[in-house]
Amino acid sequence: MSKNLNALPKSKILVVDDTPDNLRLLSSMLKNRGYSVRKALSGQVAISACQKILPDIILLDVNMPDMNGYEVCAALKANEKTCDIPVIFISVLDDVLDKVKAFDVGGADYITKPFHIEEVVARVENQLTVQKLQKQLKQQNTLLLEEIERRRSAESALQEANEKLHRLACSDSLTGLANRRHFDEYLQREWHRSARDKTPLSLILCDIDFFKSYNDNYGHLAGDFCLKEVAKAISNAVKRPTDLVARYGGEEFVSILPHTDIYGAISLAKNIQLEVEKLKIIHCFSSVSNYITLSMGICSLVGNYQESPETLIAKTDRSLYQAKQQGRDRYCTYTTDFFMADTEGSPTKEPSEVYQSYYIFEDLK
């Protein structure tokens, strides 16, 4: 038995008792069993000692002058630095209420005097084991929380990277708008939604008038700047989160407008014209205006499962072709019976003049 006790790790025990003989006896017995023992004759000395060197466990007498054991224990438990130190009360008080009070103030165990050293050692070892397991559990929990946080950060970084890749895969690098691939996917979804819900789906196809002349005469940097500014202008006009603006081709842009009939699409096309007009990008090589203008084709259909969304694209593209044929700087709308062309902006040398004209064309099927 003594061999096993001598093999114990040298745990630090603080013994607190106001009777020197009791203190000396208990300390001596514990030292003989391999513990590192410090002594305190009062509660205040015990609290101060804990602040200097933290003991692994405290053996605390209850009946002490000035500050009894209950008050000492309560003070230790109220301090963040010492609150986790196990406290074993050793007292001549054997009443149940005294023991209950000891546990109420945070005591870990209670030994009545006169005590047997074997009992004291057994209870000390038990509390040290509990303390060791609690520390291990706390460390494991800390490591687990750190691992969870690392994984959460990794997942967040991965999600951010995936979103970035998705944006890159779906975005036009110059304008930041949706690219043709994203447009095709979105149109496919909205076409089927339109067919299912029997709601109109509109398309506006925009083309910068005489952009080749602009690009050739002002240079590619100016051309890129023009494309980006026009993209912003269209985006400013198309505000609903369900609408999509995409770069369709070199100088062509397209807007998908779910749940929008022909009149709503026309209204939006006029707003696009106004936003582009605000840009006041000079284009001296245009035959329709001194500034950058757009030709637009508009079509609104209800989706159906017998046709593909290319039907909507084809009719919108045909409307755009008619707008160009009729002089540009205007929009044409497609219906089953006719095209209607509407010009906004001034064809004269005075940019402040605004007028509208309508042209009806037979639908050449």
C-alpha cells in the first residue's frame, strides 16, 4: 500500500486549519504519502496563498475565527482563478445541515473529525482523479470546438470559393453582367415556369447602334468603357430581383422579364432608353444621334411545352432586326400579327428634341 502511495504524482495540497497541532499532523501524514503540502492558519492566508500558487486541492476546516470555512470556500468559488479548485471540508461538525451548507457553497466533499488518514487520502485521490478527468474533458471540448471552428471556417472558405467560381462561370468578365451561359440556363427555367403557371415571359434584346464605328474610331479601350457604361445603365433600369440582364453578344444585351406582359416590357424598354440617354456618351460616327443609342427588340409570350425558349429568342431577334431596318434608335415589339416600331430620342441635330413615331409591318412568316 505504501509503495503505491509513494508512487503517486506530487500533487499540491493546501491544508487550512486554525489549530497548529491539527495542521501539523495532517500535513505530516500527507507529505509522508508523497504530496506537496502547504499550510495556512486562517482563511485570509489561504485565499492569499491560492493567488500566488494554485493548489490542486484544498483541505479546509470549517470552524475558524474571523472567516470560517464556508466563507473561505464561497470566496474561492467566486474568483475565476480559484473557482475550479476542489475543496474538501474537514470538521468536527457532523450535522446534516452543516454538510449540506458545505456543498451549497461549492464544497466537493466532507470529512468529519476525527479522521483516518487512509480515508483522507482516498477522498483526496478521488477528487484529484475527478479534477484530472474534468481537465481532460475541458481540453477535449476545447479541441473539439477548435476543430469545429476550423471546419466551419474551411466550409465557409470553400463555399465562398465555390460562389466565386460560380460567379466567374456565370458572369461576363468585362461588364459583370450574366454571361450567355447563365442567360441560357435562366431562360430555360423561366420558360418552363411560364408554361406551368401560364404567365407571360418577356424578352428585350438591345444592340448598341453603330458600335463597330465607335470601336474603330475611338479605340478598344473606349469601346470597353462604352460597353460597361451601357451595361450599368440597363441594370439601373431593370430593378426587379427576378429579372436578369445579360451580355448576349459583342455589343448586344438582353433582359429576361418573368411575369411581364408586352406593356410592362415596353415601359421597361423606355426606361432603358432614358438611362442610356443620361450617359451622354458622344458618338460622332453615328448616323442617328450625336450620342450612343440603342436599338431594341421586344417580345412577350406565354411558355409552352411544345416549343423551346428559342422561339422567344427568335421572335425578339426579329423585332430587333426590324428596329434596325427602320432607322435604329428605337424599339420594335413583336406580336402574332405585326411589329410596332417606336423611336424615342431626336433624329435632328438638337439632342433636346424628343418625338415618337410608329411603323406597322406585316409579319412575314
